[in-house]
Amino acid sequence: MLGNLSTKNKTMLFVAVVLVVFSLLIFGYIYNEQKNKLQELEQSYYKNFQESYYKVLAKHKEFYENRVRANIGSVGVKDAFANKEREKLQQISQGRWDTLRKENQYLK
């Protein structure tokens, strides 16, 4: 088949094949680089999201720990707890509990 082609046509066919192969190689390289960049961005966003999530959790934990300490430090709470006076403890803490429930409807 190639024997019927002139030298000029053979050269043009060779150049065309080389260009197609080179184009495919360049396309494959660019595609791979874009894919890697996308994976890096996804990992970066995931890491940032995770860090933000844990910071929010830590702030909530700190907030509620401070509220618990404040409640324990209230007048009569330690005595009621030590004396196992459940109703008195509940009565003393009811105001703080109501405030917390208003701030966070999901608190149980």
C-alpha cells in the first residue's frame, strides 16, 4: 500500500502520524496534570472543611463546659447534688436549662 505513494506523500503521512501521536501525548499529559490538580484541590478543601468542623466542635464543647462549670458553681447546686436532692437540684438549675434550650433547640 505504501509502495504506491510518492516520497512526498510518504513524508506527509509520516509527519501527520507524528503530529497525531505528539498531540495525543500532549493531551494525555495535560489531562493527567489537570486530574492531579483537581485531586489536590479536593484534598485541600476536605482538609480545610475538617479543620473548620473540629474548630466548631471545640468551641461548642468549651461553651457547654463553661456553662456546666457555671451551673455547678451556683449557690446550692453542690449541696443539693451531694445530698441527692434531685428536685432541689432541678429547681436551682431550671433557669439555666431553659436558657440553654432557647439557645439550642436540639439540646437534650
